[in-house]
Amino acid sequence: MTWPLMITMTFFWLLLMVYSALTIAGVWYRLSFKSSKELEQYPSVAVLIPAHNEGVVIGDTLRAMARLDYPGHLDIYLLDDNSKDETGVIAQEFSELFSRIHYIPVPPGEPKGKSRVLNYGLSISSSEYFIVYDADNEPEPDAVRLLVEAAEGNPKAAGAVGYVKTKNLHVNSLTRMIALEFQVFQLLMQCGRWAMFKLGSLAGTNMLLKRSVLEDLGGYDVYALAEDAELTIRVTAAGYQLPVIPSSRTWEQEPEKVKTFIKQRTRWLTGNIYLLEKSLHDLSHWKGKTFILSIQHVLTYLVFVLLLLFSDIFFIMSVTGYELPQMRAPLLILWFMSYIVYTSQLLSAIVIDRNVSLLNVLFVLIMYFTYAQLFIILLMRSFSIYIWSRIRKKTIGWDKTVRFETKGDNE
């Protein structure tokens, strides 16, 4: 066995063991989860909703915000980042009907993106906590309350993280696969990591934070395209925790076309490449529990995709009769085990989330061959964009996700 193959196999089996352990821990945590106790007094909360040309969905979003049931003082800020459509008109109508909904035009500025808008929202609001929702989100009425109760019940908490579900699940095969992926990473991986290491990860939406903590950390990094992942590292490095609360749920719209999906996920992966580079210059990202998060970013966004590519190559070589290097174990077993673990995660997620159906099971069985393979393209595309931007010394622009007119499928 050659050294490259030995190294590849070592990383491969390590990755499989890590994901298997997280899956088991996530199932256990989800089955045993109990919400925190009600509070005698609830702190003030500001809901921040960054929006840019969201006229297609913003009405449904603000109707959901108006239904939020929170015992304390709650203000909802629609942060309009220079929209050119009817976003502002719709938001102003809601602000006139509901006293706690506020329409806030955000002044132009650079660099463009969610982080800059959130920093502005924090500058014009005052509350003990703030919670971020994307402009297509429809949180359930108790979502904010459950997060606040969890954060207040944990002295080490900087906030809390909820669950993100897909409201346009039944539109097509792509949205169904995205929904299944979210059930794994939002339901099992998040819960498993919290159960094993008391580590939570901000999801970009349905995430609660203490204002004082973010102020101490210097606010959002305006150059971070994956602002949630970047902030997670800083919060964890500062010694805080982010409890994972699967009972706090929001429903969001996912891309309905492959082109939209590719653009969205390229932004996410490019943002994580930026975070990896940033971590190389900050040793605090590699100490204590933060080390686990940093390593997971490497495993998830680099090693996993590379090993997925290797497993594909081994599989093709095996079935075509190509003579593989002599090894004690057949290389085909690498592909087989990766498929088993990947599929087991998905099956566990739909069982725990109680949405088992024949159609979902069929999608689970083919996702490794279809949906997962897209991440090879995404990684290559993201790296090429990031490297080219570094060569030109240009800031990568924020690529907004296109919304669609669809009816929600909230279960």
C-alpha cells in the first residue's frame, strides 16, 4: 500500500467514524430533548430581517413575524438594503398596521452584504438580545420564546440556535433533496455536536444572540460571506456556548433551480474558504473547543468532498475492471462504506423528524449518486472564484439568492 493511499484511507475512516458518532449522538439528543422552563421575566428582543428585493416573499414573512408569541418586549426591524422592487412598500404597510414592526431603509455602503446590514440594524436598535431571520423565513409562533428560555437558562450561553425547515419541500426533486440534507445537518449534526461537545453552530437564521456579546466581539465581519460560520468561531473562541433547540422552528424557501442552488452554495463555500484562511492567522481558532469547529470545517468543506471524489474514482475503476493497487482490503469498500454512512444519516433524520414516506426513502437512496456529487463542482467553483479574487485583490460580492412564488408546505 502506498503512502498516499494510506493517508487517504486514514482520513476516510476518520471522517466516517466522526459522522457516525455525531449521527448516533444527534438521534439520542433529539429523542431525549426537553425544552427549558418558562421565565419569570423575559428580556427584550430585536428581530432583524435583512432584505434586498424580497417583494415576492416579504409579505408572508412579515405575516409570520406578526404572529410571534413572545411574553417580553419584541421589536421587528425589516432592514431594507436598497431594494428596487415592492419590498419597501409592503414593509411600510405592515409597519402601519403593527406597532412592533418597523421599516428601516439601510443607507448605501460597501462592502455589500448581510453582515453590513446586520451591523446597521444593531446600531439603530436597543435590546438585550437580537435574533436574525432571513427575508423568506416564517418562524413558528413560539420560536423566539423557546430560544430565549434556553439562552437564559444557560449561564455560559451567548444565545441559542433553532431548527430550519423547508417550506417549498414538494416543489421538485431539488427542493426535496435540500430539505433532506437540512434534516441531517440541522437536526442530527447540530444536535449530535451539542450532545457530545456542547458546541452549537449559528445557522444564519433563527439564531439568537446577546447584544453585549457581539459588541464585545466587534460586531459582524463585513467581509465574511458565511457570516454565521465566522461568528460561530469567534463566539466559541471567547468561551461562550450556543445551545441547540430543535423545538424552535422556522420555515424557509430553498432554491428551486439548480443554477440558483449552485450560486447560493458557492457563496456559502467561498465564505467558509475565507474563514479557513482567516483561521490560519488567528491561533484562537485552534484552541479548546474551537479546534473541533475549525477541524469540522476542514472535514466538511474540503476533506469530505475530496474523499467523495476519491470514492467515485475507486468505484468507477472497480466496476470497469481497471487493475487497482494491491491492498489488504478492496478499495471498493471505501465507496460502499461512504454510501452506507451517508444514507444512514438521511434515513435516521427522516425517522426522527417523522416524515418517512416511500418517496423520501427513494430519494435518500439516490442522493449520494446525484445531490452529493454537486458538491465536487461547488468546491472547485468556490476555490477558483476565491483564488481569482485574491489574485486580483478584489472583494467577492454578495450573491443574493433568487426567491420564487411558491406556497408553503409547513407540516
